[in-house]
Amino acid sequence: MSYVDGLLAAVPTANKAQYIEHAIKAAPVFRKHGATRIVECWGSDVPKGKVTDFYRAVKATDDEVVVWSWIEWPDKATRDAGMPKVMAEMEQVMGDSPMPFDGMRMIFGGFDVVMDTNES
């Protein structure tokens, strides 16, 4: 089974184009170092809960949208070998271009896939 890195972030609504541009620049770097798929999702139907929700998780403000993103890898070993290379190369690719959101409120983690209806 594959391995997935996921992230949740609050992005200012005004930074949507900048976020997409940032993602477009980053995707080939991840692919170059072993990622098989990169998916970026802009929140459009994200309900606010009574106890917890995506907005609270990233402390999103009224002028921010919740973004969910994931990177698929063939396995954890490929991810563990590729990620340091991605991080080293990302500085060159992004240059002085700042992240279009507050990285301190980003939530991320790696996950073992336990079921995938696309895998046979």
C-alpha cells in the first residue's frame, strides 16, 4: 500500500491565486523525488461544527479558507528518502517567494494507507 502526507491550512481568501501558483511550482519537485500524486483542495463546503471542525483546527479567521492537500508516495521508504531532497530543493524553486499562508497554523502528518478502492 502507498503512503500519504496530508496537510490542512488556513489560507487568506485573497491569496487563492498565489496559493495555486505556489502549489504549481512545488508539485514537480515532489514528483521528481518519488511522489506519485499531489492534490490541492480549496474549501468550498466546509461546515462549522459545534465542538470541533477544520476551521478551529487551523484557527482560521473569517477572511480565510481551509485548504486540504495530500501527497501520495509509493511507500514510506520512498517518502522518507525523497522528502529531505524536496525540502533542500524547495528553497531554490521558491526563491524569495513567501508561503501564501501562516505555516505556524498548518497541520500535517504522514499516514499509512489502510484501504484504497483504486488499488486492486
